[in-house]
Amino acid sequence: MAEFKAREILRVTEGKLLQGNLETTFQGVSTDSRSLKPGSIFIALKGENFDGHHFVSEALAKGAKGAIVERPVRREENSHFCIFQVTSSLSALRKIAAYHRQRFSLPIVAITGSNGKTTLKELVYHLLSPCFTVLKTPYNYNNEIGLALTLLELNPVHQVAVLELGINHVGEMERLREMVKPEIAVFTNIGKTHLEFLENPWGVLKEKIALLRHFNKKNTAVFNSDDPLLRKWFLRERRKFSLISFGIEEEADFRGRSLILSDKEIRFRVKAVDFALPLVGRHNVYNVLAAISTGSIFGISLKEMALSLKDFHPPRMRMNVLRINQEGKKFILIDDTYNANPQSVISALESFSYFKASGKKVLILGDMLELGSWAQACHEEIALFLREKKIDILLTFGKYTQEIGKIVISSGKIREVRHFTTHAEIIEFLKENIDTGDVLLVKGSRLMHMEKVVQGILSEERVSVI
């Protein structure tokens, strides 16, 4: 647990001590009074729908020794309780995390890209954890707050840290880099994500590569050689730092060959070593190749990695294949509801094509968000792609997918297209229409909460995953 003296907090945050003793020692940092541990310091963050300043007294009651605030709060009667006032609580959290990170000289792997970050993080952790004590970002803690809290978990037993870095605004990557200061950076791909704020794929690339500022020959960047934007940029900048490439189509240091893709596994070969994993989709071959490339930096052999990865399973809501038995009806439900952008939707649809259904193939699709002025064109791109796929029923949810439905139905390729305005309506339709042999894929952006559809099906009585 991270430990700080009050005088360290004051110096690092450049704040002002309103109350308390500079010799106070804090054990841990908390941003949530509900899970706060006695002895910690509470940081009162403020967001659109919450304000931590309302919970300073609760933090004291639960045993916090101090609080960091942006505005003056009621002085606590406990004179030993430290109160620091800063310009920005979020900035203070970042500064404390960056200060703590500098206490350790361990290698940090930073993973970024438009798609596949969480799966890749779990793959790298899976490869490294038998050999090293590894800290990783839990769940999807890939923003400023999540990464700061992860870094604050660093302790002397850790030998490596594997962190996922997600951004959607200009300038965010620079702030994350300043906190993390990685030695190794891994880039999955550059796609049409967060275009509402980053304008175009070049804007996405520009923001992502800010991670490499101050990298030199002692640092290593791992990149996807099949991604045209990444390949062009890294080939131009290749003399600035060490490079490792991975891919399928283009020449690469770790190139996947002899691909075999099915509804149960992916198989491929790298340098005469065969890999087989219980994953679905060509996109996951790229994720595994990126993990293999990263594992090689730590001296793990290809044979060791092939053996280790045989039992890897994807994180929740990322192409999770659930084989369902509901009162004798046996069908497949593919949960890919964590997020959606054009590239990830196309990857999911390509993976969907590997499933041979004796019954119906049903696609439940929610909007792709944060695309700004690109939204209409990106959804039309998906509509045109769908017209070439064998799907029996399309269920849409959201403003833009409704337009997809109109385009697709005019082609006559999909026999039934329906639009819904609530998750409950989708669940009810599926309850009445699912049958043995059906295959369902559920996909949509995070804020569309398409996981509610999956939960609705799984919550039914007498449903089991086989």
C-alpha cells in the first residue's frame, strides 16, 4: 500500500494545508468514501454526476486521516485530520500517482490502440505472470483516474507492470504518459474511434503516439505492421527507438502464418511454432501476436508462450461465446458488448461468419458512438458490409442503427429487420423467437449498454451455460 507523509502530499500537489500536521502519515489513497480504508487520504474528485466534496465528513468517520479538496470545506473538529486545498483534485491524484511510480525502477508495459487493448493486456499478463510478479490495470481502468489508482498499488514485490491506456480527447495521452513513464509501448491498431474529439484517424494516431515522447533506443515500441498508419509512421521514425513488429499480411518480426479460424479456436504458426487458443476471430490473432512480441522482450520462448496460451480465455464482454441451454433449447450467444467502433464491428461480423447455424443467425446491434460528423458515414459503411453477410434477423437499437436497418432491408438479403427503443423490448422479442440451433451476436458502444440484453437472456429461469 502506498504510504505518504503529509509534507510529501503538500510538496507534490503544490497545494495549501488548511488543517492538520505535516508529520501525519497516510496509508493508501482513496477516491471513493464507500471503499475507503482507515489511515488513507481521501481525494474529493468532482465529475458531471458526483462531487466528492460532499463526502469528506464520511471519509473522516470511516478512518481517513486527511482529504484533498478543490474548495474550502467545513473544518473538521478533529484537528489531526489533514485538509489540503489544491487547484484540481484530479491533477493532484495524477501527481501523487506519478510521484509514487518514480519510487520504482521496474519495466512498465503501456498498451494502447483503437481496439483490443483489454484482451491484449490480459494476454500479456497471462504470459508474464508465471515468471514475474505483475501489476496490471484491473477491469477497464484505462483512464486518468483508473491508471492513477492502479499505479498507487505498486509495491516492492512487483517486477513488471502491464497497463492499458485509453484516450478520447486531445492531450490525454500526454497526461497519462507523464504518470506512467513506460519503457515499452504496444500499439494494437489505429481506427475510427473517438472521432467526435480527435477528428479523423490521423488525429487518433497523433494522440496515441504522444505515448512515445522521450522514448529513445533504450525503449521498445511494438506495433502492428499490417496497420497502414502505424506502419508508415514507425518506418519513418524507426531510428529513434527499438522496434518490434507483428502482423499477418506484411513482413514482421512476429508474423502469423497458416491461419485456421473456426467458431471454437484460432490456430496459426510463428517461426515454426504452432499456437492454438480458444478464441474467435482474425482480430484475436493480432492480439496474440502483439502479446507474443511483448513476451519476447522478457526472454520468454515461443514454445513456452504456445504452451501457456492454450488455456487463455478472453475477458468479459469481448467475443465471449456462451453456449446456452434454456429448457431444452440449445443456442449460442456471443457477448461482444463492451464497446463498438467501425473496425471492431466489422471484426465481430467476420467472426460471426465462422459460426454455422442450423437455426437462425441473429444480430443485435446498438449504435457506435463518439464518431461526431463521421457517425452517419460509419454506420452506412456497416450497412454495406452487412449486405454481404448471411444474417437472418437484424435487431437495431439507437438512432444510427435504425438507418442501418433501412439500408439493409432494401437489399432484401436479411429476411427480418426490427428496430427497438428499449432493451426490454429486445429481450422480450428474443425470448419469444430464440430456438435450438440459433446463433446470436450482441454488439454496441459502451453507452448503449447492450450487455443488458445479454443479462436479460441469462437471467431467465432454467437457463444454463454449457
